[in-house]
Amino acid sequence: MEQQVRIGIDVGGTFTDVVVIDHRSQEVIAQLKIPTTHDAEEGVARGIIDAINRALGELNIQPDQVVFIAHSTTQATNALLEGDVASVGIIGVGHGWEQLKAKLDTRIPRMELAPNRFLHPEFRFLAGKNLTEAQLDQQLDEWQKQGIEVIVSSMAFGVDDPTIEDVITQKARAKGFLTTSGHEVSSLYGLRTRTRTAVINGAILPKMIHTATMTDDCVKKAGISAPLMIMRSDGGVMNVEEVQRRPIMTMLSGPAAGIAGALMHERVSDAIFIEVGGTSADISVIRDGQPQTKSARVGGHRTYLNTLDVRTLAIAGGSMIREKNGKLVDVGSRSAHIAGLAYACFQDPELLRGAKLVHLRPSPKDSDDYTAIETPGGQRFALTPTCAANLLGIVPETAFAKGNPEAARQGFMALAEKLGKSPEECAREVLDISCRKVARQIEALIQEYHLDRHTVELVGGGGGAAALVLYTGQMMNLPARLAKKAEVISTIGVAMAMVRDTVERNIVDPKPEDILQVRREAAEAVINIGAVPETVEVQVEVDTRRNLVRATAFGTTELKKDAESGQKASLEACQNTAARSLKCAVEEVALHGESKGLLVFGTTQTQSHFWGLFKRQNLAVRVLDRSGVIRLQRPKVELCSTTVAGTLTQLEKLINQLTDFGDAGRSLPDIQLLVGSRIIHLNGLAELNQALALARTELEHLPSEETVVIVGGFGGA
């Protein structure tokens, strides 16, 4: 059978990375690196085009062998940071009693996108009932003469009835404007936030449409029939048509690509993922194989853009050391890249002998306590956490950050002399300062997400991961490891990402039919942006406190056959993995249930209450897929194995058995259905009938005799 491949392209600030992955084995065949083409006439699209052509040519890949191709982009984020945005005109609409409030909420004042970078939208409010075609024509003609490029229409309750927003959009497009509207960017109530999100979306529309169209044309000219996909801020991908409608969804897709790589390539289920570059480190939480999300802010203002919850720190493998009066002041925030210096640990040790310590300002605004070393020949090199980790022998031989320990030691000699310490003591102090910053953020995430320290694992990605992640694990007494192909984990994430979209609705006391309707909309949305219908899965969450129903749909751009599902692990290997995670002996772990694609291993643990007077035995479980990856972990559950036909009856019994009646009313347990290779989450629901309706919908097309394992309990891992 002819080899099929997936191509991922990660567009960075300096380099554009490319990986080619075997579609069936999911092994990396090749990785390429080319300069990012900011200054080319075609912009960054030129680099993407070059990357595609080079990958096809050098690896002798035929266009019809490419089954998936995607790229990430920092273009939307950079456009906002640099103030390189289009001029926007807002047409706000309201009528009746809400007219005054609508006028206030759709008038978006000057927005600070980044320090000294502003967006100045024009504004006109039109009363909905009195809106005439002549009024609209007059305003649009006026703005056309003024040079406005994008029209944003936003109406009070436009998510319920978008008719007027659509009329404005159609009229503006007919006059040659690019357009966006409030209901297109979000279906949530909150007119001010929805309008602000639409304005940001409109501001980056022209640039993103130009790049997406040019790159898509290149893919087609190369003979690749697979649709070009673009990375989203939530870790999924979408097609070019969706980028041309909602480019705001590509913001912050760089960190999202790394997390996608951790999920799809490294198969991380529960961990804190730390992607370390040369200048910064991105830290995020993965639970039950899902990244955590939050609402993005631009210029300090909330938007209705869901992004992965990534905490970025100005510490990394290339951070520079600061020294003053014989003491280490800090490490970072400036990096060797900013100062234009190479790392000392990657040089010939002989070159660094006799080097002296010098101070410098990486940029004119910086303090003068940043250090470097200067060789007798006048060359300067940076001392970094990567150099420190190499000196101390922490960096594994196979890691991307592996340098020359003797060169690192020679480099640290001058600093050691200034501090009155040994080079090793200096290196350890550098890592202590650096990794304490990472450790503080990890502790905050453990607290915020109520993570169990006994199951927390640190997984490092990025070229600088070996410099910080392993030492942080030692410092915090937590297991830590580097991801496979850590230096290109983001690019791998792009190549292996799934099509994803989320639909949110504000619904008070949602009925089962309301929840199912949102679920259907999410499935349709993900199909519209490139997913094959047969591959779509949907997860539903009901937040009764915020009256929010959220459905997140996943799918792929191609059908996967069972034969392509990868290698299977033995039952013994899976049992060993479960035992390590449960921190118990292998003989204490038993197989408690299984579906076609999932195995449930568990062990009975005894918990003492009231100073040992009362003891309770709980079943702690780990759910693994057939490749041996933990997909779900729970500390205290009840299990029930049944069939599709018997699921609703058994589910109702288990929910009634576990349901807690507290001061706030009924609280449903944490429920998952294991069927085939899928884990169907029914948590977050407030009513039994909601859970039964969702379960019925998820299982309705499956054979009645197929095995289903119900996992029920309270609390996460």
C-alpha cells in the first residue's frame, strides 16, 4: 500500500518548522527548518509555500500521498501586538426599550492592543425599527470615502434574530467592504463583549484572508487534494473558509500547537505540559486528555474567544543571567536571542578559555546588569539555563538542548570568580532561580485546578525543555520527562490536530431538547469547517451557575480504518502502566471492565476517617486505551458493565445511588460511558433526564449488544 503522510507547518518568529508524519504509524519521517519570510512580498505565506515545496521535493512525496496538511500561524497575534490592523466601522443596532443600552454597548472606544498600539473604530448607531436602506447606503458611502476597510454589525439580541445584522452585512459586501457581525463570532449574550470580539475579528480580517487565500492556492497548485487546515487557539484546526470568516480563532495558536502535540503524539492524559523555547515557557494543564480553556483578553478586555489556558513566563532555555555587586540578581526576562548572542555551551571549550565577564543591555530599555562572557579574541557568548543544565549533567544525551559540558564549565568560570563560588555552584543557583519561577506557576495551577499531587506529571516540550523541566521536577519532587521529538512537538501537534469547534448558548434551566439542540449545532459546525461526519464526537457541558450550555465537537478530515489505529500494547504492559500510575504493586491491580477499545484497571484503597475510627474502601481506577495510554483516572468510583440496550436502566440506577442532595439542591455524580474507544463524558449536568437524553443520543446508532462500561463517582484525579 502506498505510503500516506501528514504535513504540519509551524510558523515561528524566526523559523518555519516542517514535519512529515507517516499517517498510519504516526512516526515522524522528516523535519525541516526554513527562515520565516516576514519581508517577502507574499509575507509569511512565502515561507509556508517554500516549506510545502521543499517537503514534497526532498522526500519525493507525491501530492496524492498527502492526506492532511495544516499550519499554525502567529500572524493574527502579531498583527494585534504590532498594531498592523485594518480600519473598522461599527454599525450598532437596537430598538425599543433596550435602545439606549445597545447604543452604549456597541460603541467600542479606542482599544489598546499592546503598549502604544491602538485600534480606533468608527461608530454609528441606527435604530432598528427605523432603519432604512437609504440610511445604510449613506453611512456606508461615507465610510468608503473615509477609507474604512471592514464593517462590523452588532445588534442587541442579534444571536436570537440575526436578520438585521445579515442585512447590513450583505449591503456592505455589495459595496466592496469586508464584513463581520456579532452573531458570527459568538452566540453568547453580552452585547459589549460580543461587539468587542467582532471588532477585533474585523481588524485582522484583510491580512488573514490574504495569507490564507495565497497559501491555499499554493496547496492546490502543488496538486494536493487534501484541504489546507489552519491551527486554532483551542488546539484544533479549521479550514480556510472558516479562517476567512473568523480569523480571531487563530490567535495564540502557537502554544495551542504544542499542547495538541502533547495530546496527539505523546498521548498525554493527565499532566502539566511545559513548552520551553529560547525566550519564554508556556505552562498548561491537561486533564483526562483534554486541555483547559478560558476566555482570551486583548488589551485587558475580555472577549468571547476561547483559548487554551496557557500561562506564559519570561524564563526559558536562553534566558540571560543578571549579576550585580557579586550577586545573582535574576535570570531573564531577556534572552540571548534578543542580545544576538550564541550560547556558550554550544562552543568549542578551547575558544572560551580565559574569557572574562562583561555586562550589557540586550536592548536600550534594559538595565545594564545582564551578563555575557567575552573571549580573548573579542567574541561574546551568553550564559543561560541551558548552559547551566549542561554543566550539571542534567541534559540527556538525546535532547535537543544537549551541548558541551566542558564548554559550559569554561563559560561559567568568569561568573564563578565574580561570585566567589565554583562553576557548579553558580550553575545550580541559576537553575534554582529559573525553576522557582516555573515551580510557583505549577503550584498555582495545582491549586486552581484541584490536581492530585500524587498523579501530577511534568511533560516538557520545545527545544529548551531539558534546561528547565527535569530540574523543576527534582525541585518539586514530581515526576518529569521530555516528550518524544520535544523540539518539534508544536509542529507535530499541527500535523496531528483534529478539527474542532465549540458552540455555547445562554439557557436558563435547559431542558434535554435544548442541550441536544446545542449538541447538534456543534456537530454541524465542526463538519462545516472540515470534519468528516462519521468521525465527529461531541462533549457537552452544562454550567448551571452561569446558565451556560457548551458543546465541543471533534472530528478528522479523513476516515481512519481500524488497521491504521497503531500498535497495541499487551494486557500485561497495560496492567504495569496502571500499577505505576496507581502507585501500587502490579498484583494489587485487576482488570475490572473493558470495552472494545478501552481497559479499566483498578485497585482497592482504604481511607481512614475520624482519626482511624472509621475506614472505607474505595476503588481507584485507570482507564487505558489498547495502545497502553491512560485516558482517564479516578480516585473513587463505582463501575457497572452492561450493553447498549441496558445502559439507560443501569445509568439511572447508578446516578440515583450516587446522587448527592446538598444545600444547593441535587448534584449529579461524575459519569463517563466507555464504549468502543470512546469516553463519553456526562459530567456537569444538573438533571437525571439531561444525562439520560445525552446518553440515548450518543448510543442510538450502536449495536444493542455492544459492551458499555459506566464509570461513576465524585471528584477528578
